[in-house]
Amino acid sequence: GLFTALNNADTVKIAFLATMIAAVAATARRSSALPAWLTRASLAFAPLLALSGLAFPLESDPLYSLLYLSLPLLLIWVAAFATVSARRPAAPVVVVPAAA
């Protein structure tokens, strides 16, 4: 029972991660906040990650294979996102004088 509960929690966690990646990609696409290659990679990766999360409830060997491929890709995506985010110049601080 505990094993099934953990697998179901992993499915939900993977679905939330895929949703977050898709949201980041959609926002970055509109605002040009990320390089185009990372936005396109995110838009391609999010559905694969969501699909791979179904491996636990469906107990499908092809989906388990996709899961084993997508989890290292998730780590690569996080590293790429963190690197790109860390290298962006900080937004200039605009000081607005107080109203008298």
C-alpha cells in the first residue's frame, strides 16, 4: 500500500513539474526572458515529462523507459535554466522620488 501511495505521489509530482516547465516556457516565450533554444526545449520536454509520469499508474514498460530517459533530462533542464538565469544581468533599479 505504501509503495502504491509513493508511486501515485510521484505521478502527481511529475505532473506538477511538467506544468511548471510549460508555464516557464510559455512566459519566457512571451517576454523573451530566456534564450529561444531553452524555450523550445522546454516546450518539447514538458509533454514528454508529463507522459512519462503515467508510467507508475499504468505500469507500462515503454513509459518506464521514457521515465528513465526524462529524469536525467529534467536534471539537465534545471541546470540549463539555473545557468541561464544566473548569467542574466540584474534588472536596473529605478528609484522613484517620493511625492511631496
